[in-house]
Amino acid sequence: MASSKPKVTLSAAITLDGKIGQKNKQIVLSSKTDKIRVHKLRSKSDAILVGKTTVEQDDPLLTVRYAKGKNPIRIILDSHGTITNDSRIIKTCKRVPTIIVVSELVSKPNLNRLQKLSLDVIVCGKNQVNLTRLMQVLSKKGIKTILLEGGGTLNRSFLKKNLIDEMIIALTPYVLGSKNTISLFEGLSFPSLKIKFPLKLKNVQKSGNEIILNYKI
């Protein structure tokens, strides 16, 4: 793993059948105890990173609320820069450090709108955000640790690009099935189980009805 990139830890709560949510519907899988664990992880990370779809569907704050500690820098990947001004991310960007990453496809009006806000805009990639180059840019900004909180398509892109160093997955006691649901790694299947980066189980922890799995790559 190149030293010019931050350490990326994928954090997610999944159902027993490997789902992280439902399309066009917000659901909560984590218990209050697990939320505290996740917010402690956030407080120890330099940055937290999600995709535009997560922002559109969940309208998250991505701050530390269930534990003591600092808020991480919020990084939103939004190729076209369409995040709306009434999003909670935008509404709180004056008090919580925020980075919006766009591609060269961003329209001038969207780019100008974002650049007028109290946040940092990074243009990285032609048709979509170039994840490998972005990691180098963030490293130069002094960001050493990133908590990746999805969604499923972004998780898969990071895994495919060999950009994930660790996974901390909460296995929750629910089943969602396959219709209109989102997998932990959404999109086309990997061609083989023999991926280049075998996962090594570092730790297993039982917490109430949940099991926390910690894998390193």
C-alpha cells in the first residue's frame, strides 16, 4: 500500500444477508450501543467520506454526537456538484470542516455556487472522481486517516481500486432480502473469489445482538 495515501477504514452496519439499506428509503440498522462505537471511530479519524447518494437519501450530519471528541473533516464525493443548499451538510459547513469533491463534469453554476460556501471544493477526475488521485490530494492536505461510510457503490469502487486498508463491519440481527436493497458492495460482481487482497480477520466482538467484525487487508 502506497505511503502517499491516508489509511482508509470501511465502517458499515449490515444485515445477515449483507445489505446496508433499502433504495429510496432510510432505515436504521445499528443499535444505540453501536452508534456510540461508530461515533468513537469518527472522533479518532481525520476525515469521514461518503458519496452523494448517501447524502441525498439520508441527509446525514456526519458529526460526532454519541461520543466525546472532535468532528472529522466531512468529504462528500459529488461528481456533478449537485448537493443542495438545504442539505444538512451545507447548512453546517461553517462550523464543521467540509470538502466537496467534484469531477470536470461539474457545471459552472454548480461550481460557482459551491465555491461561494464555507467549504473546500476539489476538482479531481474527468468523468467521475478519480479516487486514487484524490487520496494523494487528501494526503498532501495532512489527512492521514479516513472513515469510509459508503454507500454500496462507493464501497465497491474503493475496494476495486485497492484503497481500503481495514473493514469494521457490524453484523445486525435483520434480514432485508434482495428486492430494492443495497449491498455492502453494490454493482457488478467480482470475477473471482481469488481477489488480490485477501481479508484477514483481526478481531471479533459481540455487542448485544450484534457482532463486530474487524478485517484487515
